[in-house]
Amino acid sequence: MPSLLNKEKAMKNLTIQDPSVKISSREIAEATNKQHKDVLRDIRNLIEQGAIGERNFAPSSYINTQNKKNPEYLLDFHATMTLVTG
């Protein structure tokens, strides 16, 4: 379970409107209390629908606790708000 401090930090990140600031899909999952796989699915759906444009996200990856590479997205403010407001 994510700590309250991490949730507060992630929620603060969601309110930053600086276009150079990116938030990861994992941070969004933590802040919204959703599973990361569900956030990835929602992002992919929004990309396919054209609601999130290429300039608003970047595919990325991270190393999990089993030392495996897993996908994530880095989203700008516009893409983050599109995602969290549905």
C-alpha cells in the first residue's frame, strides 16, 4: 500500500501545469489508487482514440522489484488531465 506522503506528492505533481514536467503512469496509478496495468490500458485507449497526441506523452520503462523491464508512459499536464478526468 502506498504511503500517504507518496500519495500527496503524486497528487501535487498532478496539479503542476509546467509543460516540461512529466508524470509517470505509475505515479498516476498510485495517486488515483488504481492498478498500473489499468492506467496503461486507459492511456493506450486514449492514444488510439486520438484524445492524447504524440507530443503529450512518451513511452518509457522501469525496472521492477524482480529486476524486469516493464512499460510505463510519461505524460505532460494535458495528457494527465485528459486521463484523470476521463
